[in-house]
Amino acid sequence: MRPFWTLVRKNLHDVRWSLTLSASALFGLGWLFVHVASLQETRIRQALSDGKGFNWIRQMGLGADPPSVEIMMAFWNHPFILLLASMWAIGRGANAVGAEIERGTLDMVMSRPVSRSTYLGAQALTGTLGLLAIAASLAAGAYAATFYNVLKSPPTLGLLARPAFNLAALAFPMYGYALLFSSIDIVRWRPLTIASVLTLAGFIARVISVIPVFKDATWRPWAEHASLFTLYNPVDAVSERVRYEFDVAVLLALGSALVAMAFLAFSTRDLPANA
């Protein structure tokens, strides 16, 4: 197991700056959105007392008189949060094999007593730990901000961990298909491009599926079910709704299947002469 953990430490060292920047950005966004939620909650309570806030709340996808944490979670669908998690997942997956072949470093690694499964396993663990770290940073930033902003019912860190884990689970299949494409290619730009296009298409499908004018379109259910982003709903994660466990299970199963396919593809492929 020593080569495996040596590779994990090397990979974590290589990604330390991108991981630190991504985690710091999500920590800051978590803090910022609590501040925004605090201001929004004040306006919602005032509007409810005046009898004018129900339509506004429904537009945010919330029930009547929502708890503070649901108001917070309405902002966790912000594209900045989804973008940062997606960028990390796709970048790490696409660089796992193709980038090492381009740099010629895979030749040096594989010349040592390191199996292909050990090499790719270390890459997969690094990517997974990175996803968990940046998602945890989002929850940590939100939890820290609750001590400095006025909320009617501040959430616990454990409650915030549920939507944060949903975010990591959402990005896991993205990492999986980027890793799969990288495992069968010799450059990193093709896996990066293909994975980015797939992710963007899924996001567009999700946005289109929730536009009111397309509510009765026959193709709307297909667009909704074809998108991974449909399985990410932070409001569900902090409420009593039961879809959270199902959505996370589907995301983890899909991501695991893609990673397994990447292992199979990498173990049977021919590596170029310099690798």
C-alpha cells in the first residue's frame, strides 16, 4: 500500500493551490449567502406580516413561513457554486491520465513497481477527497457566518453538511466521465472539452425544464430527467422531503459506475511509448 499512499500525497501536493483556491472561494460564498439570506429573511418576515409575501416565497420554491435554513439553501443553487464544483471535478478527471502522458511523467511512475489500478486509484481518491473538501468548505463558511448574522433559527453544522454532501455527489459523476474519457485518451484537451460540453448541456437542460413557458411541453420531462442537476436540490436536503436520499444514491451509483469503467478502460488500453 505504500506506493498508493505515496501517489496520493504527490497528487494532493500537485493540486494544493487549486484546491485551496476552490475551497476558499466556496467558504466565502457560503458566508456571503448567509448574509444575503439574513437580509432576505428580514424582508420575507416583513412581507408576511403585511400579507404580501406569499407569491414572493413561492417564486423562491419555498413553503409558507420557511425556516432560516431553507431561505439559505435557495441561494445554494447559484451558478457560482455549481461552477466551482464542476470545474474541480472535470479538471481533476481530465488531468488524471491525459495530462501525465502529455508531460511524460506517466512513464516514470509506471516504471516503478506501481500497478495501473494503484495509479488510477490514487487519482480517484485525490479527486474524491477534493470534492469532499470543497463541499465541506461551503458548509463551514455558512456555519461560521451564522454567528455573525441574524437568523431566526440558525442551522447546525450537521444540517448544513447534508446539502454540501449533495453538492459533492452532484460533481462525482462529472469527475467519473471526465476520468473515463481521460483513461482512453493521450491528451487532456479532448476529455476536458467533452466533459465540459456534457456538463454545460446538462445545466442548460435543467434551466430550460424549469422555465414556466415550457411547463406543458412534451419534451420537458425528458430534458429534466436527462440532467444531473435535477438531482441536486439543497432545499430538499434540509427539509423533511424524502428525495434527498434517493437523489444522492443515484448520483453516487452513477459516479461509481463511471469510475469503474475508467479502471477497466485504463487497465486494458495500450499506453504510448513514452508512458
